[in-house]
Amino acid sequence: MVLFMQLKHSLIAGEWYQGAQHFAVINPANAHVLEEVSEVDEEGVNQSLSAAKDAFVQLKNTSAAQRSQILYRWYELVIKEKESLAKLLTQEQGKPLKEALGEVEYAAGFILWFAEQAKRNYGEIIPANDDEHQLRTIKQGVGVVLGITPWNFPLAMITRKVAPAYAAGCSFLLKPSEQTPLSALALAKLALMAGMQKGVFQVLLTSDSAGLIKPLCENPDIRKLTFTGSTKVGATLLSQCAGTIKRTSMELGGNAPFIIFESANIDHAITGLMAAKFRNAGQTCVAANRILIQQNIEQTVLDGLQKQVAQLVVGDGLAEDVDIGPLITVEAKQKAQKLVDDAIAQGAQVVYEGKKLDGHFMAPVILKGVTADMKIAQQEVFAPVVSVMSFSDETQALSIANGVNEGLAAYFYSQDVSQIHRVSSALEYGMVGINEGMVSNPVAPFGGVKRSGLGREGAHQGLDEYLEIKYLCQKFD
Ligand code: SIN
């Protein structure tokens, strides 16, 4: 932990930049101030822009092999420091330590993947349509990138953007969530130690997100925006980027259906649902948000589910055996409770509700009789609430599942091979878990359709997001 003590300032051009104003980082488990960090000011932002532009030019003189080596070193340092990183993450974000350790490995997995992919940034030779030309393509880094990352995965959402950007030869300005800046600073410190050149990866701290981001989105020197967050904010950012025709990657909100068909293995479906619902206390974009259960097996599923949910331990993520940590803010808990109350007022029934808890803690709730017109089925709950809807047949299940504006992740459980083919193809989602409640993986493309976003992260597609294709037409001379 000593390595990460005293991290409280923005990182600009390889130096810690101290601003005059401060804001507090709160531990959501006890509402205590974990650290006071300094706000970046205008002078700092200007310095970071100029350092990022210089760094992009210098990166052009590095080879893919050199960048790959530095990414490998960064990966090794993250793994070496995994216990300290996980503890810091739990303290500022709240998730149980075992999940935080899982996130460190997940985050490191993106660095490792892109250390390998950096060396595979191939161009093409295009068979020419005459004998006078050679036609080929090369791929080059898009330029200076601005990244905006959320609080729910304070490490992994950063590495899955910064690692491919660096592999592609781009410099990166990061605005981490004001709720979880410490993990971002720790990652940046390790990147510096790994040998990432000054100005290549900079971190700008602010509690005034809109004030910092709007001018950056409008700045022509920034060639790409990558954002993970809500659909509403994503739409605003897209409009701010429109004037300078920036490349954008948007990983936005979800509203995942989790369908259990009568042909499913029910025990496996419950295990998958527990993972898809309760990871990070339900605070993930891919969390199962609407649980669709075929009518004739509904009671059996609910009985099995209730038994497992009743065993979940809610508490400070640093305590042993805790399964569900605090929600990020009291407002987040109030918002979720309001959705539950609204659903009950509209006719949903409570199947299970744990003891009411103080502070940021929310005990799990299971509701049944939820319908598509209820608010709880129309927005991300981001809390440990299981909203069960029932359906009679596959056509109705698909109509409910696809009947929303979002299309990030969907899950279904079935052992009927023909049904698996039909449903996989019919679901309007970017990612589908089939008899699996956990799809996230650095080697696979993460992203959504409809209002859930643009582009993909991870996988080989994740590198393309930071590359421009240049076509070279050479006449034999
Ligand atoms: C997210 O909630 O935005 C990301 C979740 C994941 O990568 O699994």
C-alpha cells in the first residue's frame, strides 16, 4: 500500500500536478473521507494537452515491439501489486475484496492482451486491378485520445481503453470518476514505472466533470473520445464531439434480460443468475435487470433463488465473507428503493426482502409480477434487486427481451439446441450469455447495439478503435 500512499494530484507530463482546490474521496462503506485530492486547473489542462500532443509525435518513433514490452512490464507490475490495488479499490468503490482481486486480474488481462495485439497491427496488400500499381493499407494511431471512465470498475474500465490506445501508438488523457480517482492514479503510477513515456498516459482529476470535458470534446487536438457511462451522458458527449468529427467509442447503459426457459437446467440457471445479478452489488452495465422466467417453472426457480439470496452477506467489502458491499452513494440506494416501491405500488409482489440497512448498504430484494410498463423494467436498477417477469412462450419472451431501447448484454438458459439457435439469433444485443451468467473477457468483444453504444472493447476489435486505416496507392515508376 506504501506505493500508493500520497497519490492525490493529477498526473501531467509525468509529474504530479497540484491544484489549489480539493475534493474528497469517500469510502462508501463508512462514509469517511479516504483522501482529499486536488482539482486540476486550466493551466494544468493546457499543459496536459501540449504534453499529449508531443507524446503522440514521439510515439510515432517507437516500434510496436517496444510498446508491447512496456505493456508487458505494466501487466507484471499490476499483478505484483494486486493485493494493494484490490484493497485500495475496495476502500474507494466498496466491492468485496475477493471481487476487487478479480477486477485487478480482469484489468491486468486487458494489458496482457493488448501487449500481444500491439505486435499484430497488420496492414494489407490489395490485389491491384492493373499491372502498374501496388495497393496497400497501413494502420496508424488515431492521435490524442480522451477517456472518461466510471466508478463501478475503477481499474478495468481504464486498462481496456489505455492499453489498446498505447498499443496503437496514441497518447491518452484520462478523466476518471471523481468517486474513484485513487485506483486510476495507482494504475498511472505503475504505467510510469513500467516505462511509459511522460505525457503518454495522463490523469486529470476534477469533481466538475462537465466543466472539464466539454471544452476537451470540442478541442480539435483531441482526435478520439472513449467513454463508459450512462446513455444520457453519452448522447451529450456525442453532440459535443460532433463539431470536430471525432472518432468515438461509447459503452453505455444496458437493461439485460435474463431468460430462463422451461428447457433449462434450473440449478445452473440460478447459479448464473446469482453471478449476473449480484456482481458488484448489481452495479454493472451487464447486470441481469429483467429476469424472465417461463410460467410453468417460475415457482421452482423462485424457491431455489430465494434460498441462495438469503445466504448473501452484506457489509464492508474489507470484511471476510462479505458478498455484497455498499452502493456507491446514498442517492443510488434511494433511487433503487424508489424503483422497488414504485413496482410494488403498480402490483409487483415481494418474494424476499432482507433487513433494511443503514448508510450505503442495501439488502437484496426479489420481486415477482413485474411488468414491462413498470419503471423498474425500463431502466437500469444498479442495485441488488431481482425483478422477475413471467412469460408463456418463446415469442413472448423475445418480445419482452427486445422491447427496450438498450442492447448491451442478454442471457438465456435453455438445453434445447434449436431454441438456442433461434434465440441467440433473435436477441437484439451486442453480447449474449448462453447457459452462462458472466460474459466479460478481455479476449472477446465487449459492446452493445441500439442505445447501448458504439464500438467494441477488448478482443482484436478493441485495437481497431484506436487506429486509422491509411490506403497507399503506389504507381511503379
Ligand atoms: C460495466 O459495467 O460497464 C462493465 C462490466 C464488465 O466489463 O463486465
